[in-house]
Amino acid sequence: MIFKRILFSLLILVVSCGKDTDLAALITNPTAVTLLFPENATQCFEGTILSAEESKVPFRWNASDNTDQYELHVSNLLNGSTDIYETLDTEITVRIQRGVPYSWFVVSSSNNSSSTATSDIWSFYNAGEAIVSYIPFPAEPINPLPGAVFNNVNSVSLSWQASDLDNDISSYDIYLGSTSDPGLYQSDISTTSLSAVSVIANTTYYWKVVTKDLVGNESQSEVFSFTVN
């Protein structure tokens, strides 16, 4: 009887340890970082000036859980180019152009998981020499969000948000169509929304926003899409 009790206790211990091991194996997915610097929707003065055209700027974020390495994605919002930097640290200094708006985000990954986690996307303006007027930051969609699907509708509303360090945004041009290079739909809109935009079923629509300011600067958003069933 004593032998059976000992054996039963050992079996419980083995099963319990197995459950703990399985649970530990599940808690390996990385989490998203919190971005710190350069701050969102601001002008960046920090860094080392290399020339009239370039400077080195530090990018910083908080460490994330279950993470072994990070990928920093830095995009030039004027020409659309993106550079990716891998690092084990939570800070890396990058060489970028001066007087140019950028966006950035960080992807966390783990050696123990195939899953990754992506941070928020922040935008900033890297300070340049004798900047008199700033280019607006590219607009971001509010509605529809990219990839949205609508059922049994014949119209949708479009809305977006944009910012400018000068606060001198004057108007927007909206491009909309059923191809990935949509044509001009409406120009010189003073509001950040369009209501009752006619759509037809079984169609994927693409749209983008050109933001203009009072001195003639322009920025172009990404091309967003939504589907009507």
C-alpha cells in the first residue's frame, strides 16, 4: 500500500511538471515595444550633424518581453524608401537625411517563437538647415481602415487625419478607384472626411490622400484599400 501511494505521488509530480513545462513553452511569444525617441509628430533636433544633408539620429524604445532581437524600420516619407536595421539593444543610431519627414516602428522577435510583435508607427521631421516651411506629414486613414470589408452597401464615408509642424494645412486631394493607382476623385477639400461616396458590390477600392499646405508643400499618403461585397 505504501509503495502504491509513493508511485501515485510520483505520477502526480510528473504530470504536474509536464503541465508547467507546456505552459512555459507557450509563454514565449514576444511583445511589442513602446517607442521613446524620436517622438511622434515632432521635429527632431537631437543627433550628430554630418553635413548639410545628413545627420546621425538615435532611435530608442523600451525593452519588450520574451524578445531576443529587434528590427528597426525607418521610412523616408518623401521618396517612400525603407531601411531595416537589426539589433540586440533598445537603441541604435541611424544615418538619415536632414529636412525630411520619416516614420519608424520596431518589430520584436524571439529565438523560441516564430511569432513577432510590431510596435505603433511614429512619424517625425528630422531638422535641417534654415527650415522656413515644413512638409505636412502623410495622412493616415481613420475610416475605412486598410483591408476593411463592407457588405450590402452602396456608399461609404472616407475620413483621415493629418498634421503639419507649421499647422498650415490648406486642403486635401482625394484619389479613389478600383485599381492600385487610383485617379483623382475630389480636389481641394478643406475637411478631413467625405460622406456618401458611391460604391458598387464585388469591388475592391483603393484610395489615397494628398495633403497640401499654404505655401505649396505636399505630402502623399500610402494607398489604402477596402472591399465591398
